[in-house]
Amino acid sequence: MAQQEKDGPSLTKLQKVIKEAFDCFDKQHKQAVDQDEVGLIMRYLGQFPSQSDLQEIIIPELLEDDPSRDGQVSFEAFEKMMLRNLSGRIFDPDDSETLLAAFRVLDPKGQGYIDSNMMHEWLSTKGKSPADYFKERETSEFLEFAKDKESSDSSSRIYYEDYIAKLNADIEKHLENLYQVARGSGARAQ
């Protein structure tokens, strides 16, 4: 247990972080959120399931605990699932090499960039199932973040190595800030 305190968040502090994130979406203070909010909360907490994983595995599991909630997920069920996922690192973000390999598949000429119009089409129409397609708002937000704003051709290209570096830095910073409370002061960043 002493090793866990040194290297990672304590259970009590981790539960506090999960509760605070959940409460941001529990607008009616009923210890429940709409099932559509689960993916957002999970991503905020550093877990990145696919939309099909959410719809086919996670949501049914969460609703199984209390089917009378009419699409509402209880905090108790959510916390149990998040603790299991975080400790097992089940939906951790992909590493840089995996992301680069994925982008390189979309760039067969090896130009180092992807046309944003093509990316928009892929995000809107490709995936294991229609559940994995990005919604229009998500696609717009992604493209806004991914495009190189300093380049003269920023209106049409995503330089994916730069995007991945920026994405990883933002995720790392967010998670570091989020879990700083759970690690306690003086803990080493992971």
C-alpha cells in the first residue's frame, strides 16, 4: 500500500476525483447522470472508450445494476466501473506511435499531412460501426484543434505529427492537473 501512495493515487483521493467529475454532470443532484454523459465523464477522467464500447458494453453494464433508472446511471455503478477501468488501464489513450501509425495509413504518399476535408469525411463515415462515427460537433472541434493555425495552408491540412504532439501534451497536462489532488502534494508525475 505504501508503494501505491508513492507511485499513484490513493483509493480515497481517486474516489474524490471521480465524484467531482461525476457531480459536474449531475445537475439535479440525484447521484445519477444521463447515459449520454458517461463517455464525456470517462474522457475527462482519462479513459477513452470507443462509442461502440460505450453503447455495447459500458452503458448496458452500468444500467444492469439498476434497470429502473430510465437511462440514468447511478454514481455507485459509475464509480465502481471507473475504478476498475483506471486500475486496469482499460481505456487509456493510445501512445504516440500507435496514433502515428494510424495517421500514416491515411497518408499513403507520406506527405506528413492529411487534407481536413478528407479527415472530415472519414470521421463522419468510417468506423467499426455507425456508433463510432463522430458527431458533427465533435468533428468540427477536432478539426479546429488539429489544423495548423500558423501555416499559410491551415485551412485544409492537418500535420499529424504536430497534432499528436499537441494532443499528447494537452492530455498529459490535463491528467496531471486532474490527478495531482489524488496523488497528493510532492508526488512524481507519471
